Amino acid sequence: MELDFSKNIQGSKELNDLFASRQNQAYINELSDADFALIEAGGRKDHDGKTVPRSLRHFPIATEKDIDESLAKLDSSDLSDSVKQEVLKRVEAQAKKMGYDSKKKKSESKEEDVKKDKEAKEDKKEEKGKEKSLEKTTAPMNCPECY
């Protein structure tokens, strides 16, 4: 008897999350030190000129997605305000160098969130209105005049 676990593996959120995090970590490890907004003191350089251990490198800025994620993480980090300002300067400088307006993107995403919330509220109102109209138009089952 042969067992097929492929459906369970493909549908497993935990396993897919693990694969994604491993791929993400491999991507991060391949970046050069110049692709990070903050590198902690200590460590050493390997034969490729990258800081070892890699855990000393923070806030990747190689792509637009990296910039957005780094800005989001920066807000919730435990860094001092002065260090946050330095990191923010580096992130914004890289974004400018790439021709990417991270501030515009942030405001656009906020506008999209507000729009989605508004649409969701309108959808709920419509559903409630439909339910009420159904309540009014649906005749009771025991009403002989209605049938």
C-alpha cells in the first residue's frame, strides 16, 4: 500500500511558511553589506566581504519590497531614536537612488486600506438591507391567503 502525502504537504500552511522563511533567509544571506541600512558592530568579514555572523546585518534595502518591509519593521524596533533616524536616512537614500518613492507608496497603501474599509462597510449595509427586505417580503408558511 502506497501513501500519498503530497496533498497534505501542499496544503500545510506551517510547512509552506517554513519553506518561505528558508528561501527568504537564503536571499538575505546572499545580499552584500551595502544592501543593509544597519550593520551592528562586531563580527568579521568573510571571503566575499560580507559581515559574519549574518545576524549583525539589519534592514535590507536591496529592492522596493525590502525598503517597504524595513520601514515597517523600523517603526516597531527597539532602537534608540537617533539610530532609527540614521537607519531611516539610509533607507530613504537608497529609495531615492532607485527612483522609488517609499513615502508615496506608504500613503497610497493607507488610502487603499481606507477605501477597502469603506467598501466593506458598504457591503455590510447592503447585506443587512437585503436581509430586512427579505424578512418583509417573505410570507409566513402557515398563511393560507399567501398560497
